[in-house]
Amino acid sequence: MQRRLLFITFLALQAATVFPAAAQEAGIFNSIKGFGAYFSLAEKNGVFHSATAFVDIYGVATSRCSFPGYKFNVSRQYIIREFDKSPVHMRLYAGPGISLGMVHDHDKGRGIDFTSLISDNTGFMLAVSGDIGCRFDFGSRVALDLSFMAEGGFHLREYEKEKSYSAASLSFYNNGILQDIYPQLTILFRL
């Protein structure tokens, strides 16, 4: 399991080092979900692309999990509407994306499965994401971005109830839907 975690971390770091080379904005991603780095490319024809690499802290604060997970998301954002109220320029956007990572997802939607609640299984997650947000540009080199993201996908992990052999368990990634109400605040810096 440690090798898989290191491999996923390596892939996310490689992607995170390639994307910033062409980035127009870089920032600090903050949410109840976790924290990390954010990059976006320049806007062309009302569309911009973004990448977020972050530490998923689900279960760490409540001592359910002993270590955090890792997530990487790439999105294509379409600008829906722009407002220019001096000195603030505001853009509403939405768009699809893809998420992958090595994360925890124990609840199975209800939080009453005690076998999975006491285990510290982490698993590979692959999901399609949907983003909606608002970017506030104050005319300087700093901007704020407030967004919400839902993820629908799968979670592949070791089967919690069978410890005598390595069996895989594939399930719906519940946290992708359950955590869609958590706001994501990003502080952006123009490069």
C-alpha cells in the first residue's frame, strides 16, 4: 500500500511541476476538504484551465484516519458572466474536470458501518468533477476565488472485512458528493 501511495504522490507532483510552467496565476487552496496549491492558465475566448493539487484531510481532524490523503484535479472552466464594478471585477464560472488521488472514503453514505469506521484503509479514487465559482479581481496582483466542487466517481481500496488475503473493494466515492457543500477559497497571485 505504501508503494501505491508513493507512486500516486509522485505522479501528482510531476503533474504539479509541469502545469505551473505555463500558468498565469498561482495560489493557495484552502477548504474544509484540505489545503494545497492551485494553478490556472490564461483565459482564451471565455475559457480557462485550472489544476489543483492538495492534501485531503478527511478523517484526520476527528482521529478517524491517522494520515491524510492526496488529490489532484484538472478542470476546464467556462466564464458564464462578468461584472465590472470598480474597483472589483467579478467573474462567474462553471465547468467539468477530472480528479484522481489516494484518499479515505469510509462512510458508505451513512456513517454506521463500524468495520470501515475503525479501519484506516486508503484507496485510489477516480472521479468526474463539476465546479462552480466566482472570482474577485481587485485590480492588483492578488485575487480571491470562491468555488464549490462535486465529484462523482469510484473508490478502489482493500476490502476491510477480509484480512486473510488481499481483496479489492470497489465502491462509489461518497465524499465526492457529501463534501460538495464545503466552500473552497483560493488566494490567487498573478505571475
